[in-house]
Amino acid sequence: MIFKSAKIEAFRTWGLLLTMMGMGLMVLGTAGIVFFGSAGKIAAGIGLIIGLIAMMGSLGIYFWAGMMSVSAVQIECPDCRKLTKMLGKTDRCMFCKTIMTFDPAKANITADQLDVQKSRS
């Protein structure tokens, strides 16, 4: 359950990983100049270019996740009662990681059964 997350959170995680990787490559490339002198300029150039490409990829992923977040359906989680965004037919709650679905064929419990459970408690 630790590695399960909502779809929007997964996209944002990949964006963050690309950002960190790009920044790390840029720093390591620049460190090539410090350790190897003028011969490290080639390593610095390569590190800066690959790092810039990774940062631009991160920018694209963050933009894509933002656009999906704007168009996502906002629903109330049946377990934690917090508003969460849902992409597609099935997704997880951003807070409690409960699997939610709009597809009745995939649901374990119907809305009527959920209302009966609520009225009992």
C-alpha cells in the first residue's frame, strides 16, 4: 500500500524525479570543471545539456498533470469524506488511497449498500 497513489500524484512524482535528476546532472557536469580543469568542460557541457532536457521534460509533465487536474472530476471519498480528484473510471483517493470507481461492474459495493451501512452506524 505504500507505493499506491492517485494517478495525478504519480504524474507529479515523475515530474519531481526528472527535476531532481536534471539538477543533479547539471551540478555533476559543472563539478567536472572543478575536478578536471579545462578538460572537464566537455563533461560540463554534456551534463548541462542532458540536465536541461530533463528539466524541460519535467516542465512538460507538470504542465500535463496540471491540465489533467483541471479537467478531473472532483468527488467525495467514501472512506475519509474528503474531496479528491478522479481520473478515468478507477482511481485512488489522494488522502487515504481507497480505490474508487465509476464503473458498477468493478465496484465491490453499490451505492445502496453503502447507504444501508451508513444508516446502521
